[in-house]
Amino acid sequence: MILRVWLVNPFDPLPGGPEPPGRYATLAAMLAERGNEVLWWTSAFSHRFHRFLDQPAAAEACRRAGIEARFLSVPAYRRNVSLGRLWNHYLLNKRFARQASAQPQRPDVIVASTPPPGLAAAAADLAGQYGVPLVLDVQDLWPETFARLSPTWLKPVFDLAALPMRRSARRACRLATAIVGVADGYVEHAVRLGGAKTVTRTIPLGVDLATFDSAAETGGGGFLKPPGQTWLVYAGSLTRSYDCLTVLRAAAMLRDRKDLRFFLAGRGELEEPIRRFITEQRLPNVTLTGFLDQQACFGLMRQCDIGVNSCLAEAMILLPNKLFAYLAAGLAVLNAIPGQCSRIVNQACCGQDYRPGEAASCAAAIMELIEDDGKLKAMRRSARKLAEDIYDRRKLYAQYVDLIEARGGG
């Protein structure tokens, strides 16, 4: 049975762009491979790069992957936590509701991500009007995370702005017929908001191993590791949520270790503070690479030994993308995220925890990782095995496609 599947997600990278395929590009491709008709509703403005998409090029790349893309026109914003972003999302919700309700063919099933909760609620309302199931995909906790990261002087405004977000989150969770989350805590939170569902499941972000390996073989980011060095990499968004500054302070504590080198690969609001810190502290052991495309990034990671999974506790990020990329690269994980993330790392013996926000704890964990080369190599083998056995998206997302087809097939 061929299903018409609508994916409602404005943040994930579309096929053909500089970023590796994310959750939705992989899911869309796998749904299309099974013969389903996939329509992906997304934003015309890139959240990651803060620029408008090349819509014709993106649409063509989607068509080659068997996916139809619909771009929702919205205004730009410069900062992730800002009134401009709230306005962007308000218009995103309104324009989706208007344009989607005018579609000549209704879907058989809708898969909507939250955040943003307003868009998920609009998708839930539409699913109710059509009488079709909604699979709610919970990727973060909004407005809780959003409100906590707002500037102090804006908190009264954000508290007020969060009220409709809270209502939208509750409505989306209540109207969903199935709840999927990228981490256990997200699923549990959604069930508390919306009540028990027939289907609830945690399906982590995972990693496309075939894509990773292919890119890593051909890339390197222009870096070549000399013998006798241990390389650590942080790869991802350079924002306050991910606490890159603690890693930098740990690197400063270890500045005399000539055998250690730190790489920070990514972009975000902390780029300039990081650059200043490196200069002021005279840290020759730290390299800020800027944004790297997937070949360069994965090639660099493949040369490294340790992947830094840093995060502030209040950010409430439970299982980020970078964890699975580190596993694919066979890196020992230097982990600051408690709960499910810590359990994964420690049960598989593939890394070491440190206390979030504490540079001394981070530096001590690094020293513990590198003091026994045999143990470090064993951790790296365990990391890769975990990626192969459990977190390869081709295995992990097969159950997601099964779930969507089961709901859509009625």
C-alpha cells in the first residue's frame, strides 16, 4: 500500500546541502525507497546558517531523492534566542496551516517534529480535520529550553511569549496518536503533557554509517595527524547550550601537554568569544576550524581519538547528534551529559564522564582517558561497535518507517 506521508520539520538539512543527511532526510529517503509519496514541509530560511535557501536547487535535490519539498516563506532572524525568531515561528505556523489546508490531496499520516511546538500543534489540528494519524517526533523540550537560554533582561518578555508555546506543546501532545522521541526523557515529558498513547517509542538520532564512512575516507579538513599526538574534537554548534567554553578552559589547564591538540569544528554565537580566548590565553594546542562540510568534518574526526560531548545541564539536551558521529568515528567519548547519554557511554565502556561546567573535572577526565593507551584504544573499538550494532540509521530507522506505515495504513 502506497501512503502519502507528510513530514513537518523546518530545521533539518535538506538533501544536497553542505551538511550530512539528518533525521528527516534519512527518514524521507527510506520512506520513498519503500514506494511511499513523501511531502516535506520546511522553512525557506536556514536555521543553521541564518540565510535563505536556494529553493530551486534544494527542491531538485529532493526530487532526485524521491521527495517533494514545500518551502514556507518566513522572515530572517540573526540570533537563535530572539524576538525575531519568535516572529519567524509565528508566521511559519500560520503559513503552514493556510497552505497545507489548501492541498488538493490529504495525507494518510503526518509526522511532525517539536520544536517548534506551534508548528507541531498546527499539524496536529490539520491531522484532526483530515481524520488522519499524527506521529509527534519530540526532539527537544520547548518552551522550557528556549526560556532558560533567553537573556536575563528579556526573560519577562520570553515568559509571556512562552505561554502560547506551552499551550501548543500540550495540544500537540494531546492530539498525537503516537509519540516518538530522540531520547527517553523527551518521550516521558510528552506523555506527561498529553497523556498515554497506544504507541510511544524512543528512536535516537543515530548516524548514517555508510554516508559517514564514505565522507570520512575522502576528507580530512586539511589536517594531518603527526605520530605521538592525541587529538580531541568538539564538532557541532558553538552555542552556550553546548558549553564549549568549559572545554577551552580545560585546554588552557593542559597547555603544557605538547602531545594534546584540541579542535573545535562548527559555527555559532561563541565563535568570537572562543577566538578571543584562544588569543588571550595563547593556546597553540587549540584550533578553531569554523564550519566544515561533511567530508572535511568526518575526515578530521576519523583522525581524532576523543570526541567531546559537552553540554550545560540547564540546556536539557539529552542525546545530541554529535554523540553518534563520535561513535561512528570510533572516538572515546568525553561526556558531560548525565542520564541516558551517560548510561550509553558507560555501559558500552566507550568513554569517560566529567561534571558539566567544571573545567578541572574536564581536564582530569582527559588525563584519565590518555594515561592508558590500551584502554583508550579499547574504548574506541567499543564506540565503533556500538554504532554498527545499534545506532546505524539504516537499522534504527527501519523501525521508524514500520511505525509510520502501520499508523498510516490504519
